[in-house]
Amino acid sequence: MGLEAALTKDGFITTTIDALIAWARKSSVWPMPMGISCCAIEMIAAADPKYDISRFGSEVMRFSPRQSDLMIVAGTVTYKMAHVVRRIYDQMPDPKWVIAMGACTSTGGMYRSYSVVQGIDQFLPVDIYTAGCPPRPENLLNALMAIQEKISKTKARDFQNKARSGAGKI
Amino acid sequence: MKEIILNKLIEKLGDSQIEFSEFRNDLSILLKKEHLLDAALLLRNDEELKFDMCKDVTAIDWEKRKNRFTIIYHVYSFKNKFELRLKVNIDEADLAIASLSGIWKSAEWYERETFDMYGIRFISHPDLRRVYMPEEFEYYPLRKDFPLLGIPGSLPLPK
């Protein structure tokens, strides 16, 4: 809306590099679908025509961590699986974000058990937690919008020296 | 069917060597530890019985009982459409029992699982390693004295 109007009027716009880069980044967040259990079904549903995650520029689910910006951890993470999740996360190029989708990934959920990590923030920097068991697709889209909100407040130099420690400010 | 099974087992192992119970029309047979292999061979090989499938192997931890563990084999006969449970009580001081993986191949992984969860050793098992828990894990999670949330620090997290 705003952009098209501005361009058709004068043919140019003025903005800052930071704003332009943040706008470009938040408009094409490519997810890494870390679908571990039942939450993955709702994550898939978020990509279907009814909920249509492509409205937010995130329809390109990359099954390679090297091409993705956002890791959606969807499902129960056991101690054994935690090493796999972390390894895939480490292969994603910076800048990168993480959604903890559902009760299990956020807190361990109903699996209050010796084998399940009681919240993936014990080994991953989580940006957004999503409630629900599993969360409905709307809820995941809401989390994605929160991620976009967060990205829109970043500056290019935030990522210059890598080392984005922990979940940053929203 | 039940009488036939019991009679054959008594004939093979001798009188007063087995106990049995029924629950909701399902037969369970309590065997002595040293009789398990003989009984299993008989049940599988007998032309009339033909228990040709081992559906599950598991254990119960009674914690305070004298014979602390009960090991349970669920076996099934396709010929007779009949399910049977074989139980053996073993004591904590001697946590070992003959493996039935040579008789029913499917018992191999079930016995590994029972070993993983209860620490029961199956003698002459071809590959007795953990199934679910990491190899270097030191505890047996389904024992009654194992805490619900595990032993802190026993399962490493990344970094």
C-alpha cells in the first residue's frame, strides 16, 4: 500500500538502509520446519490454502538449514533429539530466529518425564513461545507476525559481528 | 485349549512346577526361572500348540517384594488364535535370565528394551545394548526407585 503509492507518485522514496534491510528480511522469512511430532501437523496446516502462510512471505519451507532464517521447533524434544536440533540450528546462517511451537517445546508440556527436555530454551535461544497443544495454525501465524515485528526493529549492524547471544529484545 | 497347554507343560516339567492364573479369560503361567527355556521350546515346537509369535517382553518392578522383578512374555499361537502370558519371578541379587531370542526372533529387541528400562540381563542374547536411552546412560528409568524427572545431569544437553 504505502510503497506502491509512493512509487507511483514520484518514482522514488527515501528511507534508511536499516529500514530497507529489515523490511526485506521480515518479508521473506524462510522457515526451517523442525517438525518432530504432532505440532508439525498444525505447522503443515498453516501452509495450506486455508491459512496460507505465504501471505506473510514464509511459504518457502526449506528442508536445508543452510537456506533458512527461522527455525520452527514443532514437537516434543527429547534429550537424545536435543543434540540433533542444536546441530541443525548451528548450521543455519545468521541472522536466525527460533519459534518454540507448543507446550512441549516451551516447557516440556504434559511430558513431565526424565526423557523430555523441559523447555528448549535450555539449549536454544528462543524468540517466541507459542501456547497450545498443539497450537492452531492462527497461533503459529501470530508467532510469525511477532517474529516479523521483532525483525522490523533490528538494525543491520546488530548482526555485523555475529554473536547474537540469547533471545534478544522484542 | 487351556487344559491342553497346562497338561503338556506339567507333563514336561513335572507336577507342582508351574502355577497359573486367569484374568478375563486370559491365561497366565508362572514358571520357575530354570524352566523358562524348556517351556518356551515346548510351546513353540509342539504341533498342537504352535505358539509361533512373541508379541511382547516386559517386566514389573515390585520394589519391596522379595523377588523384586517379574518378567513377562506374551506369546501367541496363530493356529489356535490363543494368547498366553509366561511369567518368571527373579531376585535382585541375580538379575539374569535365559534369553528367548533364539526361540522367537522378535524377542530380541523386546529383551533389549527390558534391559534398557529395568537392567535385567538376558543370558546369551546376541546384542544386549540399550535401545531408547543413550549408551553411556547409567540408570534404569522404569525402576520404581528412579525419580520421575530423572537424575539431574545424567543426560547431557548440547553445549
